[in-house]
Amino acid sequence: MEGGNRKLIRPSLTELKDQMIPRRSPKKATPPDQTNAENFYYMKQMQSKTPMVIVLKDGETLHGIIEWYDKGSLKVNREEGPNLLIFKQNIKYMHKV
């Protein structure tokens, strides 16, 4: 038998790397910037006419029912005083009575 040209068969370097390093799944999608939770909360309180307590950043406390809202303000109907348009940036927190 002659020792002729025999070709050595071996995988390429990239194939070896692919086998050794586990494939990562694609990155998860980033969550949306807006969840609409705030809008849902306001709509729920408006529909049920829930009495609310709104505490402003200066410490003043207001009691009333949210009539409507937009991007930057709330309109609050009050029994003990005039209705108010309150800028959201001035609200410290709010809760149900």
C-alpha cells in the first residue's frame, strides 16, 4: 500500500467556538415607557366618584372627587369649597378617604 496524500478532516475554529460557547437567547424587549396605570387609576376613581384626599407639597390637604384629568392637572370637585384645578407637579400624594 502506498502512503498517498491523506487529508486530515477537522472542524474549523469557528465551529469549535460555536460548540463550546452556549448560544444566548435574544435580548428581552425593554418594557414600555408608559404603562397607563395612572390613567387607569384616575378613570376608576372618576367613574366610582371616590372621595379622595390630596396632599400638596406645601402640606395643604384637600378633600374632593376627581372630575377630570389631563397630562398635567386634575380638576377636583369639593363640597366645602370651590372646585379646584390642581397641577400634578404640586401633588405630594393622594389616597382614598
